[in-house]
Amino acid sequence: MMGRINSDKWASFRHFIDKSKVHSCLVSSGDKMVYEYYRNKKSQKKLYKINSVTKSITSCLVGIAIQQGLIRDVHTPIAHYFPSILKDQDTRKQQITIDHLLSMTAGFDWPELGEWNGWPHR
């Protein structure tokens, strides 16, 4: 990692993380973890709700996939990538597009944390 990033910028980033209210920060490059920071041992073990973070990262990755030609556009039905949806009894699912998922507008009721016990478990 240090070979590709200016060492002064990397040191500045690490100083910022250490002095901020960040509980943990993980940086990977390729298949290697190149930086791990945990404020304390409790932070290393704790599970966090990161719903919105996950949506943001997924949106970025979809944008990259479109730019690289791996996905045609956000209006593509997800059945194109998950053909088993075509066999689902609920035919409405065949109309769901990537855009619907990214904008959370697929039209299905979803109890966020209610009866499905939506909190993370280990």
C-alpha cells in the first residue's frame, strides 16, 4: 500500500483516524488487509449497523461495473443476473431493476428491524 500512496498522505490519514471518533477502520488492497485500526478491543469485536454505508458502497460498485461494461445500465432487470427470479411465483419480482434496489423502491414491504430480528448476529 505504501508504494502507491504518498507516505506523508498515508501518515496524515492514520493520524486523522487516530484522533477522530472513528471506532474502527479497515483498508484492503487486492486480497490483502493493509491497515487495521481499532480504538480498543471492544471496537474490534463489536458488530455495527452499517446499512447506509453498505448502500453507498454498493452504489459506487454498480457505477464502476457500468463504467467497465459489466452492467448495461441501472434499468436492467435483476433477473438478468439472477435467472431464478424468473421461476418465482411472485411475477412482480421479474420487473425489479438495479435502480429499484439502489433506490429502495422495489415496492415490497420490508420490516426494517421488526418481526424478522434484523440485528446482526454472530
